[in-house]
Amino acid sequence: MRLQKRNSIEYEGWIAEKLEFEDYSEIGGFDCGDDDLNEFFQRDALEHKKQLLAETYSLKKATNGEESPSVAFISFHNDAIQLTEEAISKILPQKKRYRYLPAVRIGRLGVDKRLQGNDIGTHFVNMAKKFFLEDNRTGCRFMTVDAYNNNRVIKFYEKNGFQFLSNKDAKKKTRIMYFDLKRLEIP
């Protein structure tokens, strides 16, 4: 993995880079097969950027100078999670403890519906983990997501190492899941 510039990462033949204002026009025809996600990327993502609420990144095949179409989009914003005192003491062995621990949240993730089932979403999530760990941009320890509470989505995030934060949301539309970025850190 090599970082090209602060807001992009190239890894295993793919490049993820933050969308600038002029880049949002490329999202227009994006279709991940989910109306809610399509609407966010096509209509809401730019407004979220303007309001400083989220940043959106695109995933493209890395090519030698040729323009490659985006095959997936991911939106991030800052977050924090609250764990039990016992869990925090296992995570942070030092005396200073915090009530909330910093996280980066995957706000939305969508892969072009024609390419789903090819592990592109998994690759994008793994790139995101490395992206925030390599040059920790926000001082985050965790990656979180409000995953749609359906079997396909839950299994996707579990396969990618995410765990449920609580069982209190088991019957809700979304489940809060988290991944500890320290798991990837080389000692």
C-alpha cells in the first residue's frame, strides 16, 4: 500500500480518493440497487460535504493515466462509541479512561450493482481501514457503521470483522457495528 496524497490511497490495483466539489457530477448515473443509497450519493452527498457533515470517496481501478469509472462510493463522518467500564479497561489499560472513544463512521457504502458479489465492497472497506490506520486522520480508534438490519448486510460486515456494539438494537432497522482498528496495527 502506498499513500499518493493525503486524501487518496492506492492498494492492490485500486485507488480510492476523496471527491472534490467538481467530482460530484460523476455520481449521477451510479446505481447500487438500493434506492436509499442511490439517493444519498446522487442528491445528498454533496450537501453533506458543503455542511461539513461527511466526506465521500470513490473507488476506481488504478490505471496508467487513463480515466477509470467509479465502481463504488463510501461516505465517512466522525463518531464516538461508548463502551462499558469493563470493556474500556481492557482496551485502554492506562489509568486515564474516557467515557467515549473516537471513531470514524461509514455513513454510506454502495457498490455498482453490476459488480456486486466480486468482493469490491470488502476490498473498499479494507482500504478504508488501512487508510485511517496508516495516517490516522482523525485520531480514531474504531470504525463504526449503522448496518441495515438484514441478513446480507449484517453478514457482509461480520465477514469484514465488525461486531455488534449492543443487542439493544436487534429489532431496529439498523444495527450499530464496530471494528477496532488496533487489530490491524503491527506491534
